[in-house]
Amino acid sequence: MIGGVVREAAKRFRDEIAIVAPDGEQISYLDLYKRSEAVAGGFLRQGIKAGDVVAITFGSSIEYVLAYLGAARIGAITAGVNPRYSGDERAKVLDRLAPTIVLESSEDLPSGEAPTQRLPVDPERPVAIVFTSGTTGEPKGAVFRDRQLAAITMFDTGGVWGGGGPMLASTELAHVGFMTKLPWYLRAGSRIHMLARWRAEDALRTITEQKMASVGGIAAQVALMLRLPNFDDYDVSSVKAIIVGGGPSPAKVIEEAKRRFGAAYSVRYSSTESGGVGTLTAFDAPEDETLYTVGRPRDGIDLRIVDDEILLRSPAMMSEYWRDPENTAKALVDGWLHTGDLGRIDEDGCLRIIGRRKEMFIRGGYNVYPLEVEAVLGNHPSVAHVAVVPRPDDVMGEVGVAVVVAHQGADAPTLEDLRAFASGKLAAYKLPEAIRVVDALPYNGQQKVDRRRLTEEEATRVV
């Protein structure tokens, strides 16, 4: 599927720029196709064949894309290994993969004569293994086949070619947002700008210099751009739409982003396992819907709530976890994806996220979902960012700790401030019982709050 898309894109867009690398190197659609064919030939020369796993451990670059396209061209499976993993995380992921070849750097890219045979059409051919963020456990490798990539492309393009413009790759290329959506970007004729590593100032500069019409990413990235002291020095008038995935955005971030970018804001809820598609809020949705929900399922996606858990069903969701039948059986039941996320459908038919089952902790016999508490505390006028994690307690078993980043120029809130602010909005057992003020929250390789690290830090703190 990818092979056909890049071949057709080369015919349609030829000398238009497909990718701009972090160092400024550019490659056209035609050259992307030609060079990926040479990489495919190099893999064949090295003995790589259909069904073999090619692990890519280096970061955002043209060579990463060439390796992915070259592997797909011969029926091999690409697994991106986030370069921001720790040594132990990387070793565990590679052990789970058991790859045929590991590309450690862009210099490892092979080259050879382009293949003469085209792959037969096979919707069940596995193409990509995309690892989950691992915020609450070890990353698991979601497998996507040709049919799923085709479905994801149809969700995002409706079958139309062209219409794309400059866009920013806001995650590492190993992320689901790139691995499953590359055919969409190619089909749209987009010009993809990469960063060596996402930084707020670099992202905002690229968005404004390239006059991008849309800003994509996750809520934390939008918030970090808004926090830049010189944000107002940038001309963001080209931005018409802000599309934020992963889950709910804090209401304060949405309001500020809409006002300061002067753009519409759409909240997207999905997961790695769902292929990066799920629910969304329309750009013209009522304010309450945009601020406090993740909208409705996209056409072609089924959603239901069972015992508070969100279940999804669509042609885009993963086939299985790579070499992990036990977790596959837990996640995929009777054709439904069990997300592990908890939610409810409100009176307007919109999905509201309550929390994540694995992030829940139990205080004195009562379940506490951090996301619910954060949604309230995040509206405190002095709070820029907040994460709620458990701390072991001899009496209650666990109590909640609010890890807070204060707004620039504002005094950090006290525990009493937070409890008074949330009282009446949350049950007493959900209120935080400790506070820790930090300069910044830790984020993992996929720009999600590293809750595991925060929880481990709290477990070792002297109370």
C-alpha cells in the first residue's frame, strides 16, 4: 500500500519538496521514490525478505523515511524504536521485537539495484510495528497491516489526492502519528518539516516561517508554545486550525490557544492501538463541547462504554501486539479494542474522559482517577500544568500528590489553596493531600507526562 502511494505521489508531485530535514536538507517526491527503491534493493542484497523486521533506532531524518519506505517495498516490517528511550527500555523493546536487522544510524542505510518485481496485493501483510508510550508499563508493539494503513488514509483524506501544505512533524517518527499516517501525508502532497527534537521555540518559529495553516500535536506542546515569553513576537496569522490529539486538552489551554492563535481548535481522542483515529470535536462545536469533551466518533468508528471503559471498533485499529498473545487477548475482544481509558457519554452524545484504569489509585477504599482531579486543579489561576500521582500512606494506603508547575510571574499555590479551590467540585477523598512545585513536568519520548517517573519519585520521598 505504501509502495503504491509513494510511486503515485512521485508521478503527481515530482519536484515538489516532500521532506525538509532538521539540518535543512530537502528531498523531492520523485527523489524520495527513487532513493527508497534503492534502499529496498539494498535490503534485498543484505538478505532481508518479506516478513522480516527492520528496527530503526535513530531519530527524525530523511533516512528514517527512506528506510521505512524501502522496507515496505519488499514486504518487510518496520519497527521504530524511539531514540529517547533509556538504555533499558531500548533493550526490552529490541528483545520483544527480535528484529532481523537494526539500523543504528542514518549511515546504516543500505543501497542497491531497485527491485524489478512489485509485491502482490495483500491486505493482511504487516507493515509497521508501533510501540505504545509505556506511561503506565512497558511499551507494547501494535501491529498494523496494509488494510489498516489504507483505512487510516481514507479516514484522513477521503480518497482525495493533493490539498496538503507545509506541516510540522511534531513527534518522533516512531510515533503512531507518523508511522500510520505517512501514506496520508504522501497522498496529500504535504511538505513535512522535521525537528531534531521538539522544542517550543523551534516549533513556533517553523510554523510561522513556513506560514503553516494548521498546528498539530498534543496539549502539552501547545501549552509550551503559549508559555514562551516572546510568543507575541511571532506572526501566527497563517494558523487557521489547531488539531490536538491523544486525549482531552485542559480548558485553559484551549481558551488561550484559540484567543492567541486566532484559530479554531479541535480535540482528538485516540490511541496507538486505534491507529491514531477515534473521536473529535468539530471546529465549530459549542464551547462546552470543545472545552470539556473529546467529541464524537468519526464516521466509520464505533464506540461504546462497558463498565466505564471506552471500547472502540474500526478498520483502522491494530491487528495485535507483536509477539504478545496474552496482552493481545486482553486488548482485542470480539472485535472491540479495550482501550483501558475510562469515560462516559454525556447528554449531548459526546465522550468525556474520566481517566485511565492503570493510573487509578485507591485512597482509603475509594478509587481516585488523576485525570478527573487534574481537570479541576488545572483551572486554578496560578497553575500552568499539574499531574496528580499517588504516594504510599500508612493509614490510607495511598494519597494524592499534586505536582504543579506555576504560571510564569505567579506565586505557586499552596496545598490549602488547591484544596479550597477544588472543594465542592470534587469529593473530599479526591482532593490532594500533598503538593510538590516543580519547574517543569517530566515527559517521555512521546511527549506525554511521565507518570511512572513521578510515581516512583513519590514512593521514595520521605513524608
